[in-house]
Amino acid sequence: MELIDYLNTHFLTRAQLLAASGIDGARLDALTSAGGMPQPSYRLQLDVRCASFFGEHVEAHTVDYYAPGTPSWIGVLEAGTEDPFTVFARRYRAALAALPLATRDAKLGDGLDAHLREEWGHFLSGTYGLCTRTGLPEDIAAKELAICVIKELTADQQRAPELERLRQAVDLLDRASTPFAPHERARSSRHRYVDAVRSHYGLAAA
């Protein structure tokens, strides 16, 4: 039940998403088919067995879970004023420019155009709904930038990193990342770049 409790706390079911967005299921399916709508980040297949005075009953259900920022993105799609990727890329770039950290990683520099296309694919597949708090471009950009900076600062194990800059990057990743589902935490980017780095370098949580 810990997994279900986690999903119900941090994500929206399809029914909750429809209610929050003010659209029906057919419209959601149409937006998804059009190629601008993220897939659910989690899909549970539930086999329910019930026993009562009337005997046993068995039924199966599929429950989809979406990132909490998805209603906001549906608003973008429903406005229909711009190509969805154009909106995604502009917001991603703006978030990078506004953040108080910089990286030498080429994917966020000269290679940003190609990187944004890759990020768009992950966004549509629901991957970033799984690992960022909102699933929106701003958190995705923050997560990518923070990890790049953390990797740069900790790459040379023989040299002490700039701890204040490292703390800023770790705190940024902490704010942008989900807690992750219980069965994913040990393998997650949060464990590797937040928990382990704080422990290793003695950085207090924000």
C-alpha cells in the first residue's frame, strides 16, 4: 500500500486530471494522440479480490497517474496559440537563463537545440512527471542543470569542490525532484545526487 499512498499523494489520477482540467476523457485522448500531451507517469494494473457474505468477487482495473503540473500543460494545449514543442523549448530556455548556476556541459550550451528535442521525447513519455515535482519545463530544466553542476564539481575525487556552489546545485535538485516511489528510491537521481552528495560532503538539507 505504500506505493499507492505515494501515488495518491503526489500525482493525479486520470479522473482527477480531467476534473482539474475541465475536459472529458475523449478530449484528453485526442490531445494525447495529437502528440503534445505527456503520457501518464505511472500505470497500475490492479486485480481486486473481494470476499463477503455473498461470496467472492474478482475485478481488474487500470489506474493512470499524471504529474501534478499536467492540468497547467493541458491549458497550454487548449489555448492552441503555439506549437507545443515551441512552448516547451521557450520555457525550458527561460528557466535555464533565470537560474543562478551555470554549467560547461555542451548539452545545455551549444548542443541545447538537440538536447531540447531529446527532453521533449522524455517529457511526452511521462518520464519527467515521474522524477520532477510538477513535470513542467521549469522543473525539468532545473533538474538537468543541477545534475550537470553536481557532476562537474564532484568529478575529481582528489580535489575539494566549491562547497557553496555544490550546496546550491544540490538544493536546486532537491526542490525540483520528486521523492520517488518507494521501490525506485535506491536507484534514483535523488539518492545519487542529493542524499549521497549531502552525506559525503556534509551538506545540511535546505
